Amino acid sequence: MSHAPQIKVPATYMRGGTSKGVFFRLEDLPESCQKPGEARDRLFMRVIGSPDPYAKHIDGMGGATSSTSKCVILSKSTQPDHDVDYLYGQVSIDKAFVDWSGNCGNLSTAAGAFALHAGLVEASRIPQNGICSVRIWQANINKTIIAHVPVTNGQVQETGDFELDGVTFPAAEIVLEFLDPADEGEGDDGGAMFPTGNLVDELEVPGVGTFKATMINAGIPTVFVNAVDIGYTGAELQDAINGDAKALERFETIRAYGALKMGLIKDLAGAATRQHTPKIAFVAPPMDYVSSSGKAVKAGDVDLLVRALSMGKLHHAMMGTAAVAIGTAAAIPGTLVNQAAGGGDRDAVRFGHPSGTLRVGAEAKLVGANWTVTKAIMSRSARVLMEGAVRLPGDSI
């Protein structure tokens, strides 16, 4: 019995923010995978090592967490005034599907750096020394991101002294601007930024309860609830949530009903095939806690506490897109996020997450009856971990 030999696909393994992923140039993919469809999904799953009933990703590049089960495709942009198109796939760990419904804010950082590494930015746009503002078209959500990437001697500057909680070693700082990050819609219903038309809703979840929720579509669709309403303090670390199967099931139920109320799914069954979005997060006023690294976070160091789940598990830090949602919601008086931060007008917040703290800024304003946000800004870092080619069985795509 003969078996198909392995094939090699040029790829780069990168860290971006608090995530890692396998990056491809579109032109380097097998022809059958250069367009959306089953072949591309199978490629991504086999590269990562999914679906894996053991939840270890031993036979792939994934790390068996939502932060490390990611693939990215970049190409020269098809959009005016943009350098690259960036497409992101969140690979399920134990199920056979790739979720294309949202962006990864952390890997947006690496997308800017990879665009330069891969020769996808016009040479005339790259300074010999300075900052290259890479104009990224985020193809999953049709939004613009500008990554301000440091350049030294014509190459991406990856080393530096910028520290990011959730990342062990310092690196060079990359500033990200998420332009017009909300889906704002039209009409008097508040627009799609707040799909229900309300800053705060009463979310009824059969078998769980009824509690206040802010449901916002900025950066990534997110359902925010108060920690105290679901029995938490907001200072929990991963083990307190991820080791509790009943708690995870309850969070998934809340997320599913939130998705339904936001109009993201037609029925509850749709939540199972849309694991990446919406996110579910809980917020609380500041309090002292010890981060997962042992670092003390004081109440006076932050404006509020936020914990968020991704792909069914509490995230070890904070998803970049969820940080955009946090910053945007915090800038709008009356949301649960704004209330947890003390209320009032603000253009930036520093929030506590399981690994430490993060600052994110947002420019929001009320136009008529609707809130709009022009941009959200935060700093991350990125670097190449390995480059060359990934190998996978030729009959797996």
C-alpha cells in the first residue's frame, strides 16, 4: 500500500502580542488553497494538528490553546491605499472546522511585521531607519488597521525593551491603530455597534439567570457582563475557570444567547460553529490581585478588571480585538465597562487581566442618537520565531 509523500509549504511561525500563528503568503499556498474552501480549511487544520481528541496538537504546529491555534494569509492588497490584505483563521482544537468570522488583534501586530519580512510592502514605503506605517486591510471584517513597525537598516526591528504582560521577554514596540473598528449601521436603533440599540440589556439565559449585559460590535463582537452577577470577583486566573467544566458550560450558554440577541446566529445551534465570535467577558471595579506570573497588580494600577473567554476557555491575557471592544465600551458612558471603570468620559483605560495590565485608547463620540468610534489604539510586539516551510501529508488537502 502506497502513501502520499509529505509536501512542503513555505511558512513563517510568528508571535504577535500574546498569540502565535503560522503565516503564509497567498502565492506560496498550493493552488487549491489559494481560494476559500474545503482545501484551505483542511490545510490549516493539518498544519495546526486539528481536530485533536487529545487536545495536545502533538502532530502539528498548534499549541492546543485558542492563542496558539491560528493561521494567517497575507497578500498584496486589492484595496486602494492599503499595502496588504490580511486574512485570519481560528482553528478549532477538537473539532473539524476553521472559524473565519473575526479578526485576531494580537496577530494583527505580526501581520504588519510579516508584510515587511515577506516583501509585500513597496520598497519606496520602507524607511532605512524609522517607522513604517503598514496599511493593512483586515479581510475577515473589512476594516483598516495601521501597524507602525520600527525599522532599522531597512529591516524590521524586532528586539527592544517594550514589555507586554503575558509575554515573557521584551521586544520592540509596535503601535496598532484600528480605524473605524465598530460596525455602526444606520437608523435610530443605535446601529450595529450596539446591535440591540441599547448600551445595557437584560439578557435572559434559561437555566442560568437574567442579568445586565453590554453587547457591542467593536474590534470583535463581545458580550460583557458584571462579574458579581455571575458569581465572580473579576480577579480570577485561568485555573479558577478552565478547571470547572460546569462554569465553562454556563459561559458557553451565556455566549450563545448573547450571540442570538446580537443577531449573529439564527438559532442557538449556530453558536457551535461560530466559536470565535462573539467573545464573552466579565468586568469588575479595580481590586488587588496577583497575576499568573506572580506579579502583584494593585487596585490603583488599573481602571477596571476584565476577564474574557476565547474558544471556550478563559484567555491567559487578553485578545487584542477584545481589548478594542473594552476600550470602545469604556469610552461610552453608561456601558457596563464604563461603569466598572468608574463612569464618566474617558479616552483610554488600563485594565487588569490574568497576566497583568494593558492600556487601550479609543476615540468615541455621540453623533445624533448614535455612538461612533474613529479609532482604537494599543501597543503590542511581534517577532519571527521560525521560518522556512511546514510539512504535511500530500493527501491531507
